[in-house]
Amino acid sequence: MKVLLVFPKPKWRTQNKRVKDLATYLTSRYINIYGEVKIDVVNIDLPTLKLTSQGVFKESDIKAITEAYRANYDTIGVIFPITETTKYVGNYYTNTDKTDHKLDFYITANEKSSHQRRGKKVMGFEEIVEHEISHAVALDIGLTGQSTDVGYKQGADNTHHYFYDKEDNLNVWYKELLDAWKKKAGVIQKIVDAIDNLLSKLPKKNSKVKPLTPKHWKNITQGYGVKNPIYRTTGYHIGVDFACPIGTKIRARENGEITFAGFHKDLGNFCYFKFKGYEERYLHLDKVPVRGKYQQGETIAVTGNTGFSTGPHLHLDTFINKVQKVTKTNWRKITVDPLSI
């Protein structure tokens, strides 16, 4: 999940650390849905906006600020300084254009602002941003019907209920979000399986299938050949990392065979999949796959977060003919970019 926070100038002294800590916290909350929650920041000269009769800023005024950034982020929040005329600490506006952008929101907070919540002092900035992100996640999952009060509604966006009335039970709310996401993912997977089943009955074309769906195939977090000292043997990343939720299905590119599978403390659960001209390694899987032959497009494994891994993802590397021992001098000769085949 990619979030942009638009801060006013001048920059807060504690801004960088607080945003970094907030991103780490939100990642811990949503890791099984999105993997990493990445928060970028920009500081600009914010315009002075007028409040509506309801005590909020106009949606058009907020979107005039976020428009330049919307193509690159799922959610954008604007942080306005607190003023005497401020009535509400924040508000959100759902996306109405035909993009993947979920919503815009704004909050009012100063660097040292805080408020009382259920008898406890909480920092305004972090708590309110967490609240608005909760709305974005609920919307993304498909939970709607948010009421203006704090009453609980089954199957709805209950952000207000938990953040205002039941904040001691936030863990319950985050579990509800995860359960709702799993339910939605299950429905989508059934549709995907039905389509795959239909396509499997069509005449086969002599072309490879991408191991992941297009959405996850383009969600690259580290590419092939990237220089990285963490890889002591070669000094370079010899595969491609794809961010994707745990349980994402991996499909056979062509008719082939899982020749080897097991567990390694760094690689996690893994397997080798051999097909015409290549043998690939799939690492950090949720479970050890079953050896044997597979047809093109058939599920051979599911992604996970095992071994030495910073979050749910798939590492895929592609060897010419067969998996071999890599060195600093031979890795470019015996491997290829998985995206190139």
C-alpha cells in the first residue's frame, strides 16, 4: 500500500522519524493484506481554505491539492495546521475517477498537538492518520455503510465504532478487516479458478504463462541484476522479487516438472521448476510444494513469507537449462532476467 502525506512548510523537526515509525506500525497492522505500507512525504505551501457550513473543507479543494500525485498512490492525506475555526480533526473523500486510487483525506494537526481519547493522552497526528487509513482499507476491501455515529454495523466500515467507542479493542477491528479481506480474496480466487479452468480447456498456444497474475507480476520490489552487498556470493540480486500477499498462487509457465523442493533457513520453503530450456527457483513459499509434473497454467505453489524475508513476497530466479552454483563471475552467464522469457 502506497500512501503520500502532504505536510505544510516549514518541515516539522520530528517529521521524518514520526512518519517512519508510523509506516512501521501500519505495516505490522496490514502486513497480511498489503505487505508493506509505504509512506512518502512532501512539504508544500498549503493554501488557506474556507470551511463549509458543515465545518469541513470542500472535496474539490482537497482534490485540487492531491491531483498532481494521485496516479502514484493508493491514498493521499493532507495535514493542515490546527486553527481556531477548525471543527473536525479530519475528513475523507472516496475516489470518483477511473483509477486505482482509493481516497483522499485531510487532518488538522500540529507537531505537538494531542487530545484525550478514553481518558488517555494520544498524539494527534499518528492517531488521526491511522483512523483515516482505516477508512481507506475498509473501502478497498468493500466495507461501506459508515454511519456518522459510533454504532456498530455488521459487515460495514466500523472505523468510527472502534476508534471512538471501542479503542481498547482495536485488535478486534484489525482482525475483522483481515477476515473481510480473506473473504473477498476467496471470492476473487474462485472466479480466477473458474476462468483458469475454462482457459485450460481451450486449445493451447505455444506461449508461456506468467507465474503470477498481471497485478502481482508488475509489483516488483527488487529487480534482476540490482547491486546489493547483502548477497555476499555475487554482490548482485540474481532474480526478481514480487510483493504479493501470502497464499498468492504461482502458475507453471509451460508444461514442466518440480524437480526439487524443500526448506532452507534463508530461502524458506522453495522449489525448482524445470521446463523447456530453463529451470527456475521459487523461494519464500508458504508451503513446500509437491514434486512432480505440471501442466502449463496449473498451480505449482503459493507465495509466503518464510526464510530470510522482510515481508510477504516471491523471489524468482531463472537459470539456463538447470540450477547451478553461482559465483561473482558466472551469474550473468548462467541466469537470465525472469521478466525476459
